[in-house]
Amino acid sequence: MKDIRDAQYVAHRSDGSIVRRPMSPHLQVYRPQLTSVLSIGNRLTSIAISAGTLLLVWWLVAAASGPKAFATVQHVIANPIGLLVLFGWTVSLVYHFYAGIRHLVWDSGHGFSLPATHRSGWLTVGLTVATTLLVWAIGLSLWLGA
């Protein structure tokens, strides 16, 4: 019995002879590399940003609806899980921002060499960590100081 996938990997040359196309390696073959991890991270952060934006919309609607609705949302956001979600949303926003700048630089035709992609990748990660911690340090100091 023939495997149905054979049809995808067997082809004919212009002279009629048969040639077998190579199979693409799957994820198990690849070792994680900085560029691939950052690319996947960029896609995942866009999903997290969308989910976090729904939380922001909920907060804004509650603020417009009145003190009781706003207090409910504040209670949900102020608990440890809510703060963790908010922290993740902040990381996603900041990372997506810096990754977007990195892609704009690439769009200008710069930074394609392997050393440059590694430098810009680690710079993106470093700036994400530093900016997120700075934003949260300022935010927490204002929130706890109030």
C-alpha cells in the first residue's frame, strides 16, 4: 500500500524520469537559535497584546460605568494573578515595540549579517528587560506611595 505522502515527494523531470523531492526537516531537527526564538516570541507577544488589550478595554468600560464596576475590575487586576497578567502584558508590549524597531532597521536594508542579527537580538532582549523593570518600578512606587 502506497503512503499518500509519496505523491508530495515524487515528481517527474522534464524528460519524464522520476525524482524524489527531499522532505523538509521538522522542528525536532532544529536547535533553538536566537533568531528563531525571537521570531516566535514576536508572534506570541502579539497574541498576548491582543488578550491584554481586552483586559484594558474591560478596565476602561468599568471606569466609564461607575465606581462599583471599576472597583470590581481593580480588585481583579490588583490580586497577584492579575498583577502577573499585567506584568506579562507589559513585557509583551515592550518586547513587541523593540522587535518592531529591529524589523524597521532590517526594512531599511541594514543589520542582516549574523553578528548584527545576534547583537540586535540581544539588544532587544536586554532593552525589554530593562524597560519593563523600569516601568514597573515607577508604576509600583507611584501605586504604593499613593
